[in-house]
Amino acid sequence: MKILISNDDGIDSYGIIALSKALAKLGDIYVVAPIFEQSAAGHAITMKKHLKVVSHYINDEFFGYAVNGTPADCVKIGITKVLNINPDIVVAGINHGSNTSTNIIYSGTVSVAREAAMMDIPAVAFSINGRTSENIDWAAEVAAEITFKAFKNGIKPGKLLNVNFPNIPKEQVKGILITKQGNSRFADSYTTIYDEIGREYHQLTGEFINLDGDDLHIDQNAIDNGYISITPIKLDSTDHEEFELIKDWSFTEISLRS
Amino acid sequence: MKILISNDDGIDSYGIIALSKALAKLGDIYVVAPIFEQSAAGHAITMKKHLKVVSHYINDEFFGYAVNGTPADCVKIGITKVLNINPDIVVAGINHGSNTSTNIIYSGTVSVAREAAMMDIPAVAFSINGRTSENIDWAAEVAAEITFKAFKNGIKPGKLLNVNFPNIPKEQVKGILITKQGNSRFADSYTTIYDEIGREYHQLTGEFINLDGDDLHIDQNAIDNGYISITPIKLDSTDHEEFELIKDWSFTEISLRS
């Protein structure tokens, strides 16, 4: 089993080290990850700049390729240029911070798995609900089992799994729930900052707003209540309901056909 | 009618100028767009850097705010900080180059509309199938009608329209089709480049692969065949089919609950 691992926190984050160690028990691991943190990179790719790939050693047991690009770049260049392998599965994380609800649109971690799905390779993204590291090791062990199950049971082309762990000790975890992507989002605000000569700059801040009530089968609610959340995600975002409604619109400039 | 306009080609691209002129007939326009091109920015947002907003004049009739950020940043900061208005609709484009099928995942243009949808504001993204400008003016006129219809008929919260124009004279256009997001994608490759002291760099290239047969109600096929394509898009990408299948997986480390 050949496993490509990437992330958005960067190649030296504890989450990718722990995940790599745990997944090494399943087969051959190949790490291609951003040299610098790429949180909130979304599904950006690098088209106008040249990418540089360098070998990166953390210690005796951990080797990877570091790329001056985005998470999606790492998957593309890792598979088509650097490694010369066809991975059996692509795994992202473990991200320090949850990736749930509409935040999966901003997430570089999820974009790793989404990019693999676009190459018809099974893929799983892993995140933990917090910035601390004390629960990453058990999460990595469970991530290995989920990765194995995803490989063995198969994930259809164009689909991926988005997994989030609660940031609590393993013995307190209530179980695994299959969930749906929530509708919750950040209410944005900007803090204005002035430099020493009075020029104005803006720094994004925001507050998470729960719009999903208390349904446990919603990603963020599951982890907030002590469950591991597995959300199946697809690439097609066509709104089939709206599709039917728009057919009734009338246009004058150019006619609507059916 | 208050209309916020942004794009990913940058505030000085012909597409946003033509669109602004056409939309000015519908109401008050507010332009907040990236100072530099942000193609393939995906849905990236700027979190660790400070954003700068500067007034930008192209000529007597065209004023906007230029931001050193991504398309999604422009929507966030435009609405929450710069303009002090609640736009009735957010419009993106006109992008020079189509944004169809899985490429909407990479598109900065679509991310403008997606970001607005996350703020529960109706939104439409416009792109034209080519890098030339000779058909942008008529496309902008039709874009104004579609924008008005989207405002008048309403687009539900969390939903957006992705519109693509064929790059042909208006009189050759066969009509408007409501379409679905295609499954086509790029087969990636990288060109390796060496600098003067032999260091290796990689430049992304790729070839568009049509995986959607000849169904006219698929976004790229519609424009390739002379139609204007309108695809309704939603934020929720949960795969409900896979959701049911995963319920049958068995886990040993931690139990699956239902």
C-alpha cells in the first residue's frame, strides 16, 4: 500500500509527523508537503510562479519533500513529477484545528484530499479540534485505521472523506459518527492597524457562528460532543434543486433553451 | 440595487471594466478587487498578513478599491470594512477564460460568488471561454440581465450561479442553457526549468480532458457548442450516497455509532 501524505500546516508540523509514523505501519509512505504554513490556502494552485522541491529531514525516521507551494500543488507535483508512483491513497493532516462546515471551503487540508479525488485517487483529510498536540498521537492511530478502511472498502472516484477528531483523551471519545457538512460559518471582522507613519492595514478576525442546531450528525456538532466525525464529500457542487427553478426564468436578451 | 463587483483577473482587467459599465444601469456599483491577478487562487483567504486597501481610478467613469489579497478577501473586506453597505447582490468577472467543471474548484472568480453565498448574499460569477476581449461587451450586457433576474427571482441563501459565455459574436449564440457542473479536468504535467547555476524549478502545465461526453447540459459542453451556460452551485458538498455506504464499515479502534 503506497500512501502519499501532505498537509497545510507545513512539513515540520507535529500533525504530519505523527500521522506519518502511524501510517508507516500500513505500507510505504511518501511525504510531499508545503515548506511554509498554508492554512486557509483553500484550493489555490501555483500557475505563474515556478515551484521548488527540496528534500527535508526532520530526524532519522522522517523524510519528505518540501515544496514552496500550496497543499494542492504538493499533490499535483508529488504524483506527476517528484515521486513517480501512483499512490493507493492520499492522506492529509493531521491539521491542528477543525475543518468542518463551510470552513472546508477555506481549508488547505481538505484541498489535499480534494485534489487527489480529482485524480481519481481515494483520499482522506484528518483534522483535530484544537491547536494543542496532546491528543494527536491517538488520533493518528485511529487515522491509520480509517485510512485502511477507506482503502479496503474503496472510495469512489471524485469522492473523499473529511475526518475530524475531538481534542480530548481517547478514553473519553464516545464513538465515530458519519456526518454531513454543516452550514455554520465565521462572522468576519477586521482589526485595523496603523504603522509608524500612519498607514492603515487590516487583519482578518472572526467568530464561529453555529447555524446547525444540535444535530449530532453534523460535522462540528459531532466533535463538540466527543465523537469522531467522518463526512463523505464530493466534487460536484451542482444545486439540482435550484436547477429546476431556474428553468422557469425568462430572458429577453437571449432565449433560454431546454 | 446595490451591486458589489470583484474578480480574480485584477481590478484593471477589461472584463471587470465592461461588467461595471453594464451593471451601472441596474443601480449603484461598488468595485473591490485584487490589485494583482489572482487566477487559480481558489478560495484562499489571507489570515496571517495584513491587507491594504487603496483607491483605484482607471478613468473618469470607473472607480474601485484595490486590495492586496485574494478574490474572497475582497468580498469579506469590501462588505465588512470598506463599503459600509449590504449589497443586494455580488457579481464576479467577467473572467477571461472559462470556469467550468472541476475547474470551479480552482477559480478565484467563482470564489467571489461562493464567499458572498456564505454571507447569504445572492451572487453570480461570470466567465467567457477565451482570453480575447472582442466578445466581452455583449457578454456584459447579457450579464446585466442575468444579474437582474437573479436579484428579482432570488437565489436562496448558500447558493450561487456560475455563468459561462461562449467566446463568439452575439448573433451566433444559440441560447441560454441551465447546466450541471461537469466532471472534466486537467491532466497535469510540469515543465522542468534550470536556472543559470543549474538549480531545478517546475512550472505547471496541463491538458483539458473532457470526461462528460456530449451532454449539452454540462457547463463546458454548452459553451463549446455556442450556448451561454448557467450552473446553480451550492456550498454543501456532502456526498449523501456515500454517507449511506460508510454506515456499513466496521471499526475496531473506536466504535461506529448511528
